[in-house]
Amino acid sequence: MSRPTIIFDRVHKKFSRGLASDSLRDAFAAPIRKLLGRGEPAPGTAGNGEFWALNDVSFEVQPGEALGVIGPNGSGKSTTLKLLARILRPDKGRVAVSGRVGALIELGAGFHPDLTGRENVFLNASILGMGKEEIRRKYDQIVAFAELEDFMDMPVKWYSSGMYARLGFAVAAHVDPEVLLVDEVLSVGDFAFRDKCIEKMREFAKSNVTMVVVSHDRLMVEKLCGKGILLRKGKMESAGPVREVLDRYYTSLSGPGGAEFSSEASKKNMPIQITGVKVLDSGKGELKSDFLTSEGMTLQIFYRANEKISSPCFFSYIVSPTLSASYGAAIVHGSSSERFKLDIECAPGDEGMVEVRYKALNLLGGKYHVTVGVKANHFSTGEYDKVEKAVTLTISSALEQGGGTVFIEHNWSIMKKNLQQDQRPEIHQFQQSNNAKITI
Amino acid sequence: MESGNVLNKTEDGRQAWREDVNGYVSTRPITAASRFSELLKFRALLWTLAWRDIRVRYKHSVLGVAWAMFIPVSMMLIFSFVFTKVVKVDTDVPYIIYAYSGLLPWQFFSSSTTAATNSLLANRSLVTKIYFPAEVFPFSSILAAFVDFLAGSIVLVALMAYFAMTGSSINISWTVSLIAVVLFVQVVFTAGVSLFLSMGNLFFRDVRYIYSVVISLWMFSSSVVYPMKVADPRIQWLLNLNPMTPILDAYRDVLLKGKVFDAASFGYSAIVAVVVFLCGWALFYRLQHRFAEKA
């Protein structure tokens, strides 16, 4: 194995909370406090108002590899990048990077609003370490990539935020780095440009550029990186193939999970409350949380009424943590009792159970959560009671390996072109099975 | 500690770790040579930033670079009124050129250092995001102020030509070429002071406000608009410590009086300049990795 491009060796980084000694008053006060015995803690320990942004983190990245750094906010991801970009120095341990480092850390950092696009390209590129000649040579490429040919003589203060980011990315992408650090940079800009950026980064990956990517966007990390590390509160929680690390992260984000949920807490202020949820095998009626794509599922919702209500609407939907991480609460399957004209009349103290039967889950491999609730009717916005992620399902699929969330039953077929007949050939036919109903 | 082994364990001689400016190990001590080569690599940036400052400064003003002449000229007129009509001050060259030849380099010094004080904070989006030798910011402030200085020099040359032709008591000779030495010492001193101020302001935001007062006091303690000999003899020893006075006097010696600057006092200034610069630079390097936390 060749020598790693990046070595992160038992790195510790300490930060102080608040604005320690930003003014001279604090600076003079500190030694006096020390004299009075309320001194600072010994070096090497995180004392009052200090915390470890990174605590004993070690990893290596081989040439041409892409590492995804995953973790919740404040877990030390950006600190990791800043240490790699040598803006920060570790308090303990060491960081070693070999090669020209390019950083997609803040697009257009250093753009001056009063200068034109052209002037800013030269300014920003020289900040990123390009020489004058090199910039001149690449100028047209940069402008073409940003698709801003008509706006280069306009001060960038009149640019939209998308244009700003595009120009910033275009400049940063043409630095020809050997090591590329990518922070959450593509949250602005339209999808077309975003894809173009991801495409550009994949080109980097192919041309043996070593990358470290920090992103909350699972799809991007998955597309770009082979390996991943999971940080939490400055500690490295796991490392390995990026898919595994991502799964571990998203699983840990979800609640208690399992096939059963029950709550005995009385919620007297609610007209009706959900006391339990069970996921059962559709055949034998046993508790179950691991399903195959083709299997059916029975969901039981237990309720207790505290007031008199007539025909409340129960609902359940299945949420994919993978999708909801990037696009909000993505409902994979919704259902409600009202559509089935269930006649539920509740008197105070009534208890009961409603059952939803899913013929086939038709979900592809991964973790899913089921959220259940009850509301006045199908159209009301507020609900009486709702249990977020009441149960967790683990689906394994042998059917499709190509990714995606929903399985739609379909057939591929072929018809050979008949040269004798003057007919338009059907090259293939897409057939949707009648019993696959997808409600989104 | 055996943390050093990580780098060595994959060492196979042929693929030695790249020790050039690109390959970086965070805990490796910084040598003056490696930093200097790094700074050289970024010299294009120095020009670009200075040019940006100039461009932004004059982009929306009608007079443009003429402002660079307007400020010292108007100050010259004010002080000429004060020190020839209100209070009489004895100078061995006509007062108007005495004042201008002091105000122009002083303006260069004060505007460089004032701009440099805020330069790291003003560029915090860069300082906290991208690595490069951060002293390009204070240095580019000096470069930008130097352009103003050059523009203002046109007026000085015109004044010198006028007084030389009207046969006043100024004497222009070969010593004019020594201006390069004087200017060099001033730039070194300015750079040293700028490094300290820009760092200081990053760690203690008060520095900027304190310096705005200090710079006025400093001006009136230097031979900008009157010679130091008018001051109270009891504080002469204190005023002699000021390295700016010999520099300003040296400008007048070589430009207006046709003589070489006073070796002793100018030599003192030169030594102070070099010491301040080297200390400032060394400290700047030691602290640079903390800038991102402070900005």
C-alpha cells in the first residue's frame, strides 16, 4: 500500500466557549484571577468553559481515496477540515497532508462585492494559490463552467446567491488540487448546477485527487466517498465503508424503534390518545420488525378515548430516514381509516384497536419508521395524538439492487422488429402490475 | 511519546514524505526559510490584494486617485496657516515645503498602519477559511498606501521644482538618490508596526480605538509639521526615542538640504525598524494558527 496522503494522528483540539479575552479588560483580569487562586486549569485538560472539539481522532486517507466525514452539528466535522486546511493547529497529536490542498470550504470567500466578476476571479484564484499566468490560462474555462459569460463585467454585489456560489465553485474547482476539502458548499445553486458540481468532484476522484467531504447530504456523500468516519461530540464513533457508516448514523438518529410501542401515560387533555402500536406478520400475527420487500404487514393501533368523539381519522405513514434527511419528511406510504369508512364511535373511557393491513410493503432495503396518529378528519391539520417513529422496520430486498426506495412490480420484454410489416417496432414494454398501488 | 512513528512506519525511502511547502505536518516547527518561500509563492496575492484595496477605494469617487494628493495638500494648507499666521515656527526651508515633506511620508505611515490594524479582521472570511500567509493582509495595506504616497509625491516634486527655480533656500543635489534608503527604512518600520497592530487587534479589539488616539499623539511628537527643537528641552530625551523623527528629518535632509542624513539618529531608526519588523514577523508566525479561532 502506498503512503497515505492524509494522516490524522490522535488529534485533539480544544476550544473555549464564549469570547475569552477579546478585549484588553479580560486579558488583564485573567492574571489577577490566577493570582487569587481561581486560575486556569492545567494544560492538556479541558477546563471551565472549554471543550474538546476533537478528542483523540485518528484516520488515514490513501491517495485517490475519498473520505466522508459524517456526524451531527457540532461534532467536529468542520474543525477536522480546518485542521486539514491548516487554518487551525491541533492541541495534541498531529496532522499531515501531502500535496496542494484545495478547499471548497466557503464558496466565494474573499469575493469583494464592489469588484466585477472578472476581477474577483483573479482575486479569488490568487488567494487559492494560483499564479497570474495560470489564472489567465484557465480564465475562459472558469467562466464557461460557471455559465456566467454575460455577467463577468458586473460587480458581484448584483449577483444572485446562486451565481455567487457558481463562480466561487468554478474558481475553486480549477485550482487543480491534489487534496480537495469539501464542506457543505452545494446547498445553494440550482439542481442542475449542483449535479454539475458533483460531476466535477467525481472527475477529481477519478483523476486520483484525494478528497475529504463533509456534508449532511447523504446522497452526495454516498456518491463521492468510498470510506466514511462518524464523529459525535468530537469523538470518532465508527469508521469503515461509507454506506455502513451512513446506515449506522441514520439508525442512531431514529428513536427507540422495534416492533412495538406502548404508552401508559394518560393524556387527559386529548380527546383520544394512542396507547400502543404493534407491527405484526400478516400471516401468523406475530410481532415482527424485519421484513422482505414482498411481505405483507399488519399494523395495530391501540387507542383510548377520553371524550365523546365520532369517526376520528387514524393515519399511518412510513418514513425513510435516508430521504427525510435531505428532503424533509418524505412520506412513503400514507393511509387513513376515513377512506375505508370505518365507523368508530367513542365514548369517554372507550378503548380499542384499529388494524391496517399492508398486502406487500414494496419497500427496498433499508430502515424505515412508521409514524401513526389520530385526528378529527382526513383534512384537519392538527392531530389529537401522534407518535413519531413509533416503530422501526428493517426491510431487506433481494429484488432490486440499484438503489431507490419503492419497488414497483414490472416486466421487461422484447419484441424483434419485423421487417416485412410496416409497423413501428416496440423495443420494450413497461408493464405495471395491477396489484401494486403506490400512494404517496 | 511515539507519535512520530506514524509518519515513519510507511517510510520506504523511495517515497519520502514531501517536505516542500505543500506537504505539511502540523507539528513541524516553522523555519524562517520555509515561511519565506511560502510568502514568495503568494507574492501575486500581495499585489492583487493591494490592487483590490486601491480599486475599491477609488472606484466610486469622481476625483479618483487625485484624493491621494488632496489630503496631504489640504493638511499642508491648514498647518501652513496655523504655523505661519497663528503661531510662528522657525524652519530652515520654506514652511510650506517643510510641512508637505513631513506630511506626505507621515500620511503614508499613518494610513498604512491604520489600515493594517483592521486588515486581518476585515478579511476574516478569508483568514478563517483558507490557509495562506496571513501577513499579506497588513503588507498589502502598506502597498496600497504606497500608491497614494507616489501620487502625493507628484505635488512634492512640483513644490521642489518651484522653490528651486524661485531661488529659495532649498538645495537639491545628488543626495536625492538616498531617498531609496530612507524609504526602505520607513517601509520596514511600517511593516513591523503593522504586523503588531493587526495581530493585536485580532486578539484585543480595543487596539484599533487606542491606536487612533496614539497615532495623533505620535504625529505631534514627530517632526511632521514642526521641528522637534521647538519642544521643551526637558522632554527632548523622550522625543529622541521616537524612530519616526529621524526618518522624517532624513527625507528633508536628502531632498531639500542636499546633505546626507544624520548617521547616528537615522542609524538608530534603522535598527529599531529592523528589530520591530523581525520581532513582529516571528510573533506573527507563532500566532498565525490561532487567528482562525480569534477572528
